[in-house]
Amino acid sequence: MKKKRLAEILSIIREKDIENQETLIAELRGRGHFVTQATVSRDINELKLEKTLSDEGVCRYAVQKKAKNVKFSGLFATGVTGIDRALNTVVIKCHPGMANAVCAMLDIMDIPAVAGTIAGDDTIFVLARTESDASELAEKFKRLI
């Protein structure tokens, strides 16, 4: 549920200029996520969203560009315990309870070779577009742990 909400927040801020938490809460509620301001505040912090100016000069939420890779590698190194691969699927084993956070960060990275992800409590399946993509991803992921 949290992963879906985080992904929805990212979708919303890509589609619209969201100026404040109240607007974001209204958008989330319109999409079936009934959240409190405190939850949205924590989500904004977890996603490391920042306020930027849109092309129209409106202050809006956006994903941090600079720190994204550094924060991901830190989360990955602390949360992941192993990497395996089968055909075009990369399997990421995590400490219990860490898979959703790691998977959300993977989704934020928007890696072109990744067709999709799914996370449980301690396991993530990353569906790569090709077997070659999966092999390259697995090797990159192994270097991060």
C-alpha cells in the first residue's frame, strides 16, 4: 500500500504542479488514497522531494536530481543482502521490512532497462526488458552491496 502511494505521489508531481501538501493530499484522495497530512509529510521526506520552480514560475514539488543516486546507493547498501538472476528477472533479497523502501527508490530511478518491479517484505523482483539487461543490472546491483 505504501509503495503504491509513493508511486502515486511521483506520478502526481510529474503530471501537475503541486505547490503544497494540501494540494497533494487532495490529489491522493481523488485517486483513492485517504491519507493524513503527517503521512504525506513523511512520504515527501522519504522520497526526498524538493521545492523547485516550474517553467511557469510556480513553486512545486520535484524529485531531487543531484542526491538521488547517492541516497539510493546508501539505502541499497544497508537494505540489500543478496542479488540473484533468472533469465530476465533480477531477484533482490533484503533485510526484513526493507524491500518496499528499496523498491520505491528503484522506481524513482526510472531505469530504462527495467520494465517493472514488485516487492514483498524482504524480496524484490525486477523484470528487465531483456536477459542482457538483467545480467547488467544484477552486476551493477552487486557492486552496490
